[in-house]
Amino acid sequence: MLYDKLKSYNQSGIYPFHMPGHKRIDTTGDGIIPYGIDLTEIYGFDNLHEPSGIIKAIQNKAKKLYSVKNAFMLINGATGGILAAIRSLTNYGDKVLIARNCHKSVYNAIEICGLNVQYLLPETDSKFGILASVDPLSVQKALSEDENIKTVVITSPTYEGVVSDIKTIAEICHKHNAKLFVDEAHGAHFPFSDIFPNESVSCGADAAVVSLHKTLPSLTQTALLITNDDLLSLKIANNLSVFETSSPSYILMSSIENCLEYLSNNKTAFDNYKTNLNNFISYCENLAKLKILCFNKKSNKIYDLDKSKVVISTANTDINGAALAEILRNDFKIETEMAYTNYIIAMTSVCDTKKGFDRLKNALSSIDIKCNLINKNTTADNCCMLPEKRFNPSESYKYKSCNLPLNLSMGRVSLEYVWAYPPGIPIIVPGEVICNNVIDQIYFLKQNNVEICSSNKNLFDCITVTEN
């Protein structure tokens, strides 16, 4: 085990005339930060970018657990894997097809790689105001109409747990000589219980990222990039050396190994997790006013759902998502993952206890009794849209910029990204025309206490647009 090796080295008495600068001394004195096992690539500890020893063994364990030919450890999070994978799957200037609800890191890859982007907009589930699955027929249509599309990128599961039909989409992509990359960051737990959907690479995706820290017991920033394509793996290894740090954290790599060991040896924990989830969902289905998104009540626009994501709608009540999250935080000492306009997301994992599930269940029951039913026109909360595209994000440098008040920017072309965070899905992208719907959505989200981020930190004073 890497962790044991790190501990042993710390106790060996070897003096460190090497990085890092803290020299394994806990300068805080509280013992919380594990300075003693924070090493660099010294003799005997392998190299993440040229693994041949203990790091290679960890990646081999990941390959076995995910039933893939190649698995790469990521210590820059799924983001580093997304950047490396997209660069590996494309050549500069290629045309790519992406689902509009992809994470901002996908857009960063598009810009960095100078890609010509075409968007797919999934339909909206009107009951919950969330984007549904990517329709395979929309992928088929796009690839049939443009044979120059080389790569397709989709997110499955989404932040809300919506899963697409990866098997069918992969077959369509390959029929049209296109590659399929799946941002599966939120689906790292899929292979470990039959309660969850199938993992993307097993369904035919050419590559996927899975973020261990999101839904499994691993430290923040840890993830895997997985593929069954040996030739692609060579490109990925080269590009990871571009996008990942050359000084990888051994603490994070050790955390990945410990997570993989846990997955190998704790089948019973997932059986208990399955029981806890099913009992919790069954109970919450009986709530009178708050509504929970679950498989037997999903729309026909949703192919499958990840049960680990608890999406609770306030759409027909007198509170919004932010208010529900605040009540849970202040009155019940429960912090949820995300609050949106008319729903919240409570993320669960195999490490949640029955006591934790009962605490959330009792809190929701109490809130359900106290809130009131009203008729609200959610209209899917303008969940996502496709503004008119004038040029690709990578071409922004060609244009002179100016700043305009947001409410006076209609009809101008944006030179910055604006997104709700989390989950980090752009509302407007550089090169797109700002329409009334975009402006209205930004103000609507802000009024509902949803955090809005942008390249311009003074978004509500002005937005960066082309000069004319």
C-alpha cells in the first residue's frame, strides 16, 4: 500500500533535502494536515507520469474494478481528465458535437483546442425543471447531417442524476466514425451496486471520467480517466502530462488507493447503502407537497436515473430551493449539495449512515407539513437554451471588446462566459448573441439566490461584448 510506504518513510529517519518545503514538519502543530506523508517523486515512490511501480499497481487495481483496459489516476479532479481526453480525441479545429449542459471544463477544452462546436439541447422535464436525457435520435440527426463531426461529448449522469442511453448513442457515434466521450464524473459509484445504471465505457463510450471524490470515499480532487482504447490511451498519457501537475500529491494518490481498497473489500456496505436508499426514497414518495425525483415517477424524456442523487422539488410550494436549503441548514443542521430555483440536490454515498438518512427524512417530513401548496408557473425555469452562435469561443481574441450594462446588452455578442454555479453549465458562451431570454434567466436565477459566476466579476454592472 502506498499509504503504508509513506508512513514507513516518514518514520525512517531519512533527512529530506528535497521538496516539499515543509520538510515533513507540521507547522500548524495540530496534527490535522498530514505533512509527514506529503512527499515528492523521490527514489522508490514511482512517477505518476511514467508509472512503473506502486503507482502502476494502483492504476491496475482501478482497471480491474472498472473492468477497463486502461485507467489513469487524476489528482487535478475530473477537470484535468476532461481537458486531456478531449485534446486526445480531437485535432485542432475539428468539429465536435456537445450537449449544452456540459460542465464548463468541456467548454474550456473546446476553447483551448480551437474546436468548432455544435450543440445538442436535451429536452426539459417540465415537472422538475431539469434537463432530461440526451435523445439518441438527436445525435443520429446531427451526425447524419454533418459527417465532419469527429467527437461527441455528453454528461451522464447529470448533476441531477439524469442518465442517457450511452449504449445506443455509442453505437450511433461509431457508425458515423465519431468518438464518444462521457463526462461521468458523478457516476463513479455505478459499477458497485445493481441499484445504479451501467458505467459508460462498459456501454461502448470511448472514454469517460469518473470523479472518485464526488460519490465515493476519496479526497477532493481525486478521479479516474478510463478507456478500453489502447491507442487512445497513449495520447491520453501524453496529454495528462500537459494538463496535470508535474508535482502530483502523494496524499491524493494514496487516497485513491485507499478508496479502491474499500471498493474491493466492502460489498456489504453497498448492500446496506442500497437498503438505506430504497427505504428513504419509498418514504419520501409519500410527502404531500415536496416531491422527490425517482425512477417510477420520471418522465419519458428521462432514460434512467441515478438513485444516489436525491432531487427534491419545491415547485408547488410557497418556498423555493434556496429557502428549503436554508431551513435544512439552520433548523436541522443539514447542508445539501446545491439549491436551484425550485429544487435542491442532496448527494448521498456509500458512507452515509441509516442515522443520516433518517435525519434527512425526518427533516423533510417536518418541512412538508409546514409549507403550503400554491400554483407556481415554473416554466422549467428557463433551465437551458441555445443562443444564436456567431463564432467559436476560441475566436474571441479577434474581436475588440467593450462593457455594457447587462440590461442593455440585448443583441450584442458576448465575449465572456456566464454560468450558474454549481453545476457550472454556461448560460451564455463567448461568440453567442445575448437575447432577452438570457438576460431574463440571469436575473431570475439571481432573484432566486442562485450563485451566478462570470469572466467579468461585475456581471450585474456590465457584461463584456464585442464592440459592434
